[in-house]
Amino acid sequence: MSLFLFPHSIPSGGAAGLALLLNHWFHLSLGFSLWLANVVFLFFALNYFGYTWTLRTIISVATTSMTITLLSAQITLEHVNIVFDILGGSIFFGIGVGILIRAGASSGGMVIPALMIASYKKWSPGKVMMGINLFIFLLTGLIIDYKIVIYAIVCQFLSTNIIDFIYTFKLPKLNSLSPTWRKK
């Protein structure tokens, strides 16, 4: 996010959109803004999802926030083409979140209220998440730049497909490496 998406003010999701708005309004660092955008939802997650899931998510959010702060301060890339940046940011974001979900954690953010609303209303979590994110994308686009909405939707589409692929990917079983692979 900090290398490809945030330099163009493109949110990868709802919490990232809130972080961009906090950065825009109060000039807070993006890493700290991302942490602030997540902290309220983490209190709800503790009550709703339990300690283990919430602890894993806190570690994920803290690591992401710290990495964004460090990378933003240390590395600056020449941003030649926004399409390549959206593609690169979506791929890295999708891979990271896909691995987190497989490990039984979350990237935080709008996943938490989306899961809570979806279970309460018996709606699809993906649709709730997309509705929340679209609202935040529109708000970010209205305040910072209207083009952000289109870029954010493209990023969301690409990254969610990568997340789904990683989450559902099954490794083939290697029968030849079992202890009985050699017949007598």
C-alpha cells in the first residue's frame, strides 16, 4: 500500500480510505492513521470474535502500520504509470490478505463491521464489505480527488480476486513422498 497505492491516495479498502482521510485532514502519518482507523473496530472484534482472532488481527494491523510508516519514510519510488502502481499494489495487497485469512486472522478494518452486520442481518459478508468500502471510496473521492473512486474499485476488484484465489487454493498431495512410497 505504501509503495504503490498511498502515493496516489488510492485506498485498498475502507480502513485505508479512512487512513488517507486522516492523513489529508490532520497530516498524521499513514501508518499511524491506519492504526487509528482500526483501533475502534478491534474493540468490537474482541467481544464478537474472541481473543485469538482479535490478537492475530492486532498483530496484523500493527505490523502493517509499522511497515507503512517505515517504508514511506525510507523508500520512494518513481511513479511512472498509475496502472502499474494499481496492479502492483493490488497484487501485493491481495497476496498478503489472502495469506492472513488462511492463517486465521484478518487485516482488520471494515472486515470486522462487515462480518458483524452480515451475521446479524443474514447478508453476504462480501456484499456488506463492498457497500461499506464503496461509501468510504466515494467519501475519499469527494474530499481528495474524484478519480480515486474508479482506481479504488479497480484495486478492490483485483485484490479480492487474488484473496479468493489464495484462500481457496489447494496444494496437490504428493503421494510419492509418503513413508510407503517404495514397494517391497
